Amino acid sequence: MWLVILYSINVFITFTLSQLGMVRHWIQVRKEERRWFRKMLVNGIGLVMTSSILITVVILKFGEGGWITLVITSLLAGAAIYIKTHYNTIRKELILVQKEVMHIIPDIIKNLSEKHAAIIQPNKKKDTGKTIVIMVNGYNGLGLFSLFKILDYFLLDCQKVLFLQIGLIDSKSIRGNEQVEKLTESMVTDLQKYKAIAEQIGITADYCYSIGTDVVEEVDKMLPEIAKKYPGAIFIGGQLIFGGNTRLSRMLHNYTIFAIQRKLFRHGITTIVIPIPLEIDSFVSKQNLRSMMT
């Protein structure tokens, strides 16, 4: 019985919120929409009716299961608000990191190039190191942050860098060749920028890419060709470490790099995951960035 009450109450909650959203919409576009008042009036009447029915149902059926509905709905709404707040906080932190990285890119490149020049002595051959395959996802501040951290760690053993990017497509993209072409063009542009930065530091660089519906499977498909062309290559990827690193936080974020690591492990290929700290306090992130300049 209470399932019927749960359904009826939540249906009118949905109707009420929909009408409220439309009323708010017509008020916001009143300067562009000539007949905004008439449309707002229609949705306003709907808002009054649906909210009246909602209140009536809740009062009449509260003791018969209405309170269970309110508790369940409130908990789900609270969870949704928490998740949205968490993602908004992380997005703001990422924006801060990206702005900081973009601001000091020339200084970091200069510092890393000096370190690389000091490592490669005139009488030392440059072919003694290994090829490092760096997995990237778009050209942005976070990707550059990961790149600089990786190069800072592996400058001594790095002979060549191969940038690897997988473009994800969905069912809509598969049906439209134009979208696939735009994605390919965007990926090539991003990879060329990464290659240019590596070459500015003094490291030989190349790139490869693929397009598919699953990152792990696409990496697995590209593996034979990469292993043949770059024997003994080491795969490296960065993983964000979020503040607190709670179980719920781990559930809300993408850990594809570990799935790739498990896949490559079965092929006997070394895969290194570099932790990229992203604390809630932006000062910590700035410290990490500045450390690469000293």
C-alpha cells in the first residue's frame, strides 16, 4: 500500500518542481519573450494545482506511509545534493590548478630543460634510456600538471616520450562521421601541443591515438603495435588523489588508470601510476607546482 503512496507523492513532487522550473524560466527570459507573462501564468496555475494536491496527499496519507515516502525522498535528494556539491568543489579546485599551471608553464619548461641538459652530457649517448608512454586525456592544465610531474620523476631514464590518447565516442558519435572527425582533429591538435612541450624540454617525442567506446580495450588493441615499435616501453599515467580519499570519494571518480595497469600487467608490461595530489586547500596544489621550478 505504501508503495502506491510513495508513487503518488513523488509524482506530484516531480510535477510541482517542473512547474516551478518553468515559472522561473519565463521570469528569466521575460526580456526576450514577448508573451512570457501568459506562459508564466499557465505554468503558475499548474504550480498551484500540483502543489495543492501534493500537500493534500501528504497530509491525508502521512500516517499510512506518507512519512516513509518523505524520509526516502529526502535521503535521496540529500545524497544527490552532496554528490553535486562534491563535484562542484573538485571542479573549482581543478580550475585553480589549471590556472596556476598555465601561468607558470614557461618557468617549468625552462627548469626541466636545464635539468635534462645537465643529465645528457656531451660524452653520454642519448639512446641509453627507455621510451615512456604517457597516457593523456586532452590538453589542459591538469594534463600538463601530470606531464610535468612525470617528467620531473623520470628525466634521468627517459630517452623518448610517446603520448597516448584514447577518444571516447557514444552511439550518437558513431552515427555521425562529422563528430568523429572533429574528435580526431581535436585529439591530434592536443597531442601535437604535448609533443611540442616535450621537445622544448629536449626530449624526443611522438604520439599515437585511437577512438573507441572503452579506454582499456583500446589501449589493449594498440599494445602490440606499441610494443613492436618501442620495445621495453614503460607506461605511465597520473591519478588524482582527492582530499580525504574516502570510500565514497573513490566511488565518485574515474580510476581507469588502474584498470589499464591490470590489463598491461597480464602482458608483462610495466605500468607506473603517479599520484597527482589535489587537496581541498589550493595552497597544497600550488606548492606541488612550485616544487618543480626549484
